[in-house]
Amino acid sequence: MSKFLADASFWELFPQAQLGVVLLKGIDNSGESVRDIKVLLSRSNADAEKFLVKNVFSENPVIAIWRDAYRKFKTKKGVRCSIEALLKRVEKQNPVSYINPLVDIYNAASLQFGLPCGAEDSDAFDGDLILGVTKGGDDFFALGDEEHSQTLEGELCYRDNKGAVCRCFNWRDGQRTMITENTKNAFIIMENLDPARLEDLKAALALIGEYAQKYLGAAVTTEILTQANPSIEL
């Protein structure tokens, strides 16, 4: 059985990090989101405005913490944390729209709690999934891109035996492991760098689990990984 592991190179950068993991088994992600999921996402778009308390976008606390984090490892020029991308849309009055049921659920949780969140089709992993600083050269085919790229030396990424799964910590997922209407088993990750926000992380994970179980028929496992507990069986 494969596992997810945050290795020592990650904890050296972020020793107090908390990695919220939700494992979903046996989901039905076909069709469009039901009304309750759409309402949740719509409400979360509105709720997310509470995180935009500063006139300068980058000075909002939920953005500033990630701007600082991205200075600690090698990144592609101009890339930003996924929560920043979502909140930028909120700021511009361009709400995050519907994609598919599971993506809508985790985007809603990300917006509502101001924490980055991503998901992968765990059946697409090749071996273990590792979060850590890479030596570079990992193959990656980003969502929305037309050509493959490679990770940089010193970049923090999620990767398996075939290459990168998500580049620049939590910037963008790849097409190889993306969530689709055919996904049956999913790995969801929500990263928190502020220990004072542990209860927000717990609430966000609970929301994802509740909706995935109720509307997607998922068997749900939830765990928060720390430096003392850095891995989970998939």
C-alpha cells in the first residue's frame, strides 16, 4: 500500500506546519453539483470577503503568510499560493465557479476558511506521494498548460515516482492526477502554517468530509499530520 509522507526537508522549512488530509474512497463525482453544493460554494465566495481586510491585497494576513512562505524555497517567477488565486477572484467580484462536485466542495472549504486546498485522484499515483524539496527535473504537466515542464532544484513540491503532482508547494496541480468525473478515490490536502488556526483547519476538513460523505457517497478518513506524525497510508 502506498503512503503520503512529508519528508524532513519540508519540516526544516515549516516546523510548525499542520497538513490536513482527507482520504475519500468510493465516491461518485459524476454529473454536476447538486443544489446544496452550489449554495455552499456561492455562500463561501461571499464569506471569503472577511479575509480581505486590508486595502493592499498582499497585506491581508491569509495572503501575507503565504507570500512569506514562498520566499523560503525556489519557485517559478510570479507563482502564488492557490488560496491567493481564489481570493483574488473574490476581490475582483469574479466568484469561483462550479467545476465538478468534489472540486466545488473543497474550493468552498478553502474560501470559507482562508486556507489552501488541493485534491488528487489517488488511483493515479505511482508509488508514494512525497512532499519535500526536490533536486529538480521532475516531469510536470500543469492544468491549463499545453506543454510539460520540470521542477527546479530547491523547489518544494508534491511528487511521486512519475514526477511532480503539484508544483511550488500549493501553486498548481497537474493533469495526470487531476480530479475528474471518473475519480473514485481521492486524496485531499489542506496546508496550514499558523498553529493558532488549528480549529479552522479542523472545521474545514470536517466540512469537506461531511459533504463528500452526504453527496458523493464517500467513505471518509481525516487526519492532521505534523512533524511528529508526518505520514499516512493511502
